[in-house]
Amino acid sequence: MSLASEIHGEVEPGFEPVREEFERNFRERGEVGSACAMYVGNEKVVDLWGGLRDRDMCEPWEQNTMVLVFSVTKGMAGLAMALAHSRGYFSYDDRVAQHWPEFAQNGKEAITIRQLLSHQAGLCRFDVPLTLPIIRDLDKLAEVIARQKPAWKPGTRHGYHGISIGWYEGELLRRVDPQHRTLGRFFREEIAEPLGLEFTIGTPESIPESRIAKLIDFAPWEVLLNLKKLPASFAFRVLNPLTLTAESMRNPFVKRPGVIATKEWREAEVAAANGIGTARSLARAYSVFANGGHELHIRPETLRELTNPAVTPTGGRFDLILRTNTSYSMGFFKPSPDFPCAGEYAFGAPGLGGSFAYADPQNKTAYAYVTNKMDFYLWDDPREKALREKFQRCVMSVANRKTGAVPIAR
């Protein structure tokens, strides 16, 4: 077996098919380096990694290899906001301006936190070019984003706030947290450290470059060669700089997605896109929320908010940015007919390139897959989808053998 296809880790009895599918990714689906981890209840039943963390240098993906996961970061930011809600720092139905008075500009006075976290606020783009110096200066950034005018009447439609949502979450958290911590620091101190996670939003210098997988990136023009992997309307609009879709994804401007993986960008906090970590840590974090949140003392009211069905905007579920039907709630993607990721109570976030992680409280499961070879799917990357579906079948099979029925719990 070549170094590029060596698989490491373990699976519990009954989950061997997941390992087989993981191996198939390297043999048949062009995988280079990746990891996956899965929990049932509080038990880790899958923990696998393999391939190369640096294809150019032929360096292996190791047990502690971390990788940029793009919008999977939104899920960890959503957990941080949920913990703040559980602590009583805010109610999801509070107006954002109650906690952040400067936000009440240009028609944003009545926007609720629920609408903001459900991508209904119309704040998917910025009229002012955002540069790294602005992004690193959180006070300046807050001034800029507080002035932004919504792209539609808040609450009437929704559209993916691909980059912006993390900065709005971050400033809101700075306002409500008694210590005025950034979202990245709050996540580290209140979730990552108590749970022993290897996941950061904004990368500290203490993490050596040798631990971080090198992305196999693509240039924007390569989208033209992969149009069949994307909703047709989305593909057209992301390439047309005059559309709302393109405007929402080209500010801040980077020449290619992998720029976000460079050291200077990793040092900033981009709570919607620049988290790095392990699949093991993503799955562990979600497993806590899938199993009652006891380790973090999450209140039942907060868990109900996370598992409740998404509130559809008055104009329907069609996403004005992604150009397909979506469902969002509390900072997470929610299952929908076009995105049937897991049970109806599940919540999570996919990431550009193929990574994905979620919690499913219905079956008390958690799942994460990360990769360094980027592809073009919005979700349901064949590598990830194969693992997720195999895992879900194994969960049902093992549960049926043990009890005769799939366990249901809310």
C-alpha cells in the first residue's frame, strides 16, 4: 500500500462499512488527505484518517493533523452562540439593536437575532471593500458592518450570508458577553478547552505549520469546468460580478479560496470561514449537543431552539444567494428536501471544498468529515455523502440488532 492511500484509526464493531467507504474514497474518488469521526451517544464509533496532508512534499496525514474547513466553521460559531444563549446573555427573539445600538441603521432597527442567525437579515454583502487591516480591527469592522443596508426587507426572504454572518455574530457576542470576548476566544475558553477540542477560529502561533494540511485549491475559472456539480442558476450568478450572489462572495476579495488558508488570513478571526481543526474535534463538539449538552450545562430551552424546525421567511425557502431551496436556523443549516443530510432535528454546516459536520439529536449521533482536496459541490460531495450515508445505515443496523428499533430522543 502506498503512503498516499494508508488508512489509520479505528471503528467499533458494526461500523466496518464506514472504513470500507473511507478506503474507497482514496481508490475511486480521488481523495488525497482526509479524516472522519462519528459518535453514537457519548461513544466515538469511528475515528479514521489517511492519505497526505501535503501532496507536494508527500507528507502523511497524521492523527493530529488540522485542516481549514471553511463554512463548517459556522457550525462551531453557532454552538458558541447557543452557549451564550444558554447562559442567558440574549434571547433569540431580541432585536440585535437592543444589545448593539449602532446596528440600528439603514432599516435594521427591527432585525431580531433569530432572523440574523437564520440568514434572513439581508446582510449577505458589504458595500465597503473589506481588507485584512479592517478585518483585524474589530472596532473598525463593527462600524463598517453596522452601517450596511439590507439587500432585502428582513424576514421576507433568506439568502446565504456566506462570510458576513460570522462577523455579525462576533460583534453581537462581544456586546453581550460580560467579558466582551471575541467569538474565537469565547469558543476556545468555553467550548474547546473544557471539551479538549483541537479546533480554533483564528489560528494561534502556537500551532505549528507542520500540523496544518495544505489545501489543494482551485481557481475561480475552474468553476466553468465543473458547472454540473452546482445549481445552474448559482453557477451563472457566482461568475457574474453584477449579481447579488457574486457581490456576497467577492468581498473581501481573494484570488482563490485557498488564500484563506494562508498564515495572515488564519491569524484573523473569520468566524464564518477560517476555523481549522480535526474531524475528531468537530464530531466531539456536536456529540455534546446531540446528547443533551450536559458537559457544557446547556439549558433544555436552548436545545429545543436548535432542534426546532427552521422558521421559513414569508417569501419562501428559495435562497437568493445559493439559488436553491435551503433552510437555516440559529446559525446552522437545517435538513430540507434539497439538503436531506440527516434526521429532521439535525443541525450542522457544510464547508466549501467538501467538508461537513452535524449533530442529530433524534438518534443521538454526531458526524464530521474533513479534506484537503477541494471540490465544487455546495454539499453532498460524493466522498462525504458516501461516508455519511454508510454511517447512518450502520447506526440503524446496530440499533436494530440491539433493541429492535432505532432510538428516538429529543
